[in-house]
Amino acid sequence: MKKVILLGFMGSGKSTLGRRIHAATGIQFVDLDTWIEEWQGRSIREIFAKEGEMAFREMEHQALHQLQSQLSGDWLLACGGGTPCFGGNMDLLNSIGTTIYLKVSPKELARRIFPGKEHRPLIANYEQDELEEFIRDLLGKREAYYERAHLILNENEVGSWFKEFLEK
């Protein structure tokens, strides 16, 4: 049975890869942020603005427990960038499925996420020249969690892993 959990910084390609795998295989795909928005009836941005990041992180932790009991068969979960870093979530994620860290350079992450930054509460107020430095700093704090994943894929390894995954 395949239970795959995609981890990494915002913009690393977790949701994109999850949708591609779902389209190619039909495996159930859940984007954690989208699931939380549907469960709460409001956007992540609204939750951050009205209740703060720590309230969101508690919701995120609760959502993981709910999903763990609701998902069955083969499934794929794309977590938010901070999900593994709070509330013992990395241990939980490693216990319920195969965790995969999509490792992407800060420069490439900045290039990917700047155009849609207004939809990402943590970076909405950063200018292009500040963004890469912010990413480098935050990634430095989060990487110890990400690197506890069962598998680490650099940005140039994702394509070959995807192909192997489809062949299994």
C-alpha cells in the first residue's frame, strides 16, 4: 500500500507533483492547506490574519490526525511548508507514511513563489530582493525537520523519481 507524504518549503512543488501523480495514477491526493481551508470555511491567509500562525499550526496538527483516520488505501498528501516543524508533526508524518522532502535551492524557490506571494501569508510583504534572504533564513530553521524524511529528492531528481513511482 502506498502512503506518500510530500514535504518541503513553499514553492518546492509538493502540490504540483501530487496533482501529476493523481492524474497519472488515480491515487487519492490531498493538499493539506486546501483541506484545512475547506474544513475551516476560510483561507489560510484569513486564519493567519485573524488568529495567528500558532492557531493555524494547531489546526494543521488536528487536520493531520483527522486525515490519518479518514484516508484509506493508496494516497498521497502534500503538506504545507511549515507542517513538519510544529507540534511533533514530523514524527507523526514519518509514522503514517513514506515522507519525501523535495529539496530546492533558495534562489529557485524565490523565483517560483514571488509571482504569487500575495497568496502566501509568510511572504506577502516581501519584495523580490528580500525574498531569497528570507527563504534562506527560514529554510535554515526548517531543514532539520525536512531532512528527517525517509527520502530526500533534489530538484533535479524529482523527474526520475516520478517515472519510477509510476512504474511500480
